[in-house]
Amino acid sequence: MILFRRSALLVLSSCFIFLLSFLSAPAHATARGSKAASAPSVSTTVLRGRASWYASSLQGRRTTSGERYNRNKYTCAHKTLPFGTRLRVTNVKNGKTVVVRVSDRGPFRHQRILDLSEIAARPLGITECGAATVVAEVVADETPLGPATAPENLSGLVAADPNPDAAFTTYSVLNLPAVNADSAAVDAHGALIAASGTAKSKVISAAETVTCPAGFLIQAGSFVDAANATAVQARIKALLPELKVEVAQELLDGRQRSRVLVGQFGEKPEAEAVRQQLLLWGIGGLVREVALR
């Protein structure tokens, strides 16, 4: 009986030691020759296109989401993204960045992808230029609103655009682990592999000040009588308060003339659309290309 008990005790001890050694073995010993499971890749939605800003006259008006527009809050309008979605918006010409929240629907003209509040548009240089080409990434809901640091992979986000010649586009970029900070590549599906500092410098201008690219404006008449030019300027301002309208003086054939100039547009189709609208109101004009200013 005693011998039987001793034998059973030895068996139990051996089992316990074996179980302990199994549990304490390193993970790779249990799956020798197999590859470690990789973490699932996560993609980021990216939007590329032109962004404009709300006119100051819209202050206090109710937006599509139900809240009232506040020019001093970091909000924006987008056609389809859910209300509350946060976007990190970067002007690709100067590298300036802000984080905004979708609170309205639009914009619905000029092939633009975003309308930004005034406080959000100002650091991007959009209040000076009227519009700018931006890259906008959908970010986490807890991301703080307001001015932000430009994404380190900005050049990669631009390079991943599957249709760079289109007026605007939406695409996904994989958030893959960084490999070599000095290399940049995009796979066949537009997934970002890495971003190079050299490529980034080509995307972002070294100038800190905002420079508006060459664009287009509408000349809505040239008048000998300055009072007529002022009257047309006032009428256009009343009809399109969000557009810049100014009277420029020039000397032509020895006579002073006053030209009414409307807007600052990034693309000719934008200017042409406004010209057609003015024509419906009985205001003629022509689209002119302007140089850097």
C-alpha cells in the first residue's frame, strides 16, 4: 500500500514538472518554423482637392447638422462624411495644417471638396488666395482641433494619389510600419510604404509666407466713369458677398479707366462658372489669367 502511494506521488510530480516546463517554454518553441503573426494593417481615408472657406456673412446661420456656423470654431463642410468626422487638412504648397470637424454639407460648386471656417482657413493661407489644394486625412475622434503639425508622410500621401490628374479624389492609404526613413515607395495599389525627407521638401515650399499661385479672375467691365465702376462693384458684392471685388485703375490711350475685377480663382472653370452666373444677372465680363502676387 505504501509502495503504491509512493509510485502515485512520483507520477503526479512528473506530470507537474512536465506541465510547468511546457507553460514556461518560449512561444517560438511551440510553433517552430512558423512565422510570427503580423498585426493587421489599418488604412486611412485621404481626400485631395481644392478647399475654400465660408463667407463672413454666413456667421450664425444654421448648418445642415443643426448647429450654427461659428467663424471662430474649427469646422468644415463636406458632401458625404458623417457629421463629427475629424480631418487633418494640409495645404500642400506651404505645409500648414489644421484639424477640423465636419459640421455641414458642401461645397456644391467649383469642384471643391471642403469649405473651411474662417479660423481654420486663415493659417492655411486660404483666406488670402480664396482656395488652395489640400490633402485631408480622416483622423481619430479624440484628435485636438486647431493648428497642427504637418504629417511626416505628406509626400507619401500625395504620391499615393491613384488619379493625380483628376480635379479631386478620395483614396485609402495603408498605415504600414515605417521601414527606411530615407526611402519612398508606393505599391501598385497606392499603399504608402515610406516617405522620404527629400520628396517632402519638393511638396512643401521653403517659404513660410503664403504665396498664391497663378490663377484667374473676372473683369466685369472697364469704365471711363469711375462712378459706373463703383456701382457695378457694389452690385456684385451684394449678389456674391463671399467674393473679392475691387476696382483697379489703368491708363489706356491717354485716358483713365476703371476696371472691375472679381475673385481669385484657382482654375479657369471656377471663374467661368461665376462669369456665367453674373451674365444671368445682366453683368457681362471676361475671364483673365493673373500671375503670382
